[in-house]
Amino acid sequence: MHTRQAPLLAAAAAVCGALAILSAPWALAQPWLNFVFKPLTTLLIIAYAWPRGRARPAARRWVLAGLWLSLAGDVALLWPDRGFLPGLVSFLLAHLAYLRAFTRDGVGLAARRLPFVVYGLVAAVVLWQLWPGVPPGLRVPVLAYVVCLASMAAQAATVGWVAWDTPRRQAGLWLALGGALFLCSDALLATNRFAAPLPLSGLWILLSYWLAQWCIASWLEA
């Protein structure tokens, strides 16, 4: 049954995500749409993930934990200033939950070193570019967050690499893409906040974020 529901959930998430994005001043300028439809979009992704992955309960449990922590972060960031630090902590914990999930599939942490080297270099470049604009009080949390984010994305790529010649190749590709998109989304968000405003920032940040979450949820078997 749940496999037939996936297209409906995808369509509903797309509509809700579009309404959240269009709430911005450059579009409909209706902030209430963001307050309603941003959390609802993530809830729909949770509904998509919920029946999946029953054959691997440990991985499923940690992916769902990551999604619920992401939802908490979404709610916190509805207030961009007051909620930034709570949102940062929520998403940091989400990445740790995902990292735990991605080591429950028989693939050890950093089983392939190359993804960790590549994502480590990417994270270092992003930090180097943004560091002057990060307030001193946020530098330690931001550094910790970037380490967790890059590790999550690298482990997702590692799982995808290991799965390349197995029946789970497609799931591994979804996961590797999800990790990459999550890093892109957060790099855009950080650039918009700490460096310079980006044109249509909400569109690119939220689109890549929700696609990342959907890809991660898709890693779990239907």
C-alpha cells in the first residue's frame, strides 16, 4: 500500500514546499505560508519514510530520528535570529543520527577514505570563505556543525560506493545524492547568512534541502 502512496506524498510535499518557498518577499510576501507549509513539507517526508526500511530496523530508527530532529530545526528557523542556534543544534543532532544510520548497513565509518578527503576539503574551503563573517560566539557551534555535516555526507557517499556492485546500487545512489544536496543546501544557507545575500536564496536552499531529505528517506527499502 505504501508504495502506491509515495507519488501522492511526493506531489503533496512538492505543493507544500512550493507554497513555503513562495511565501518570500520576492513572491507572495505571505509569511504565514512559511509557518504552515515549511514544517508540513518535512512532515510529509517523514510520512513517506515511515513505512520504509522495516527490514533494517536500526537504520530506519536512526533515519527517522534524523528527520524528526530536522523538523525541530525547521520550526526553530522559522525565527531566523532567535532560532538560529537551537536550529543549528537540532540539525547537528540530525546529522549525527544520519551518520549512525549510515553505519548500520554493514558499512563501517569511513570504510572508504576518499569521500572523507573530498568532503573535508570542500568543508574547509567553505569555512575559509565564510569564517570572517561568523560571529565569535557562533564559531565553535558552526565548526562542530560543519564537521558533522561533512562526515554525514562523506559516509553517505561511502555507503553509495560500497553498494555500487550490489542489488542496493540504486538506494546507495539516492543516499549519496542526499548527502551531497544537504551539504549544498547548508553551504548556500551559510553563505546567505554570513557572507552576502543570495538572489532567490529561499528557493535554492529549501529546494536542495527537501530533495536531500527525500533522497535520504528513499535509501530505506519500500
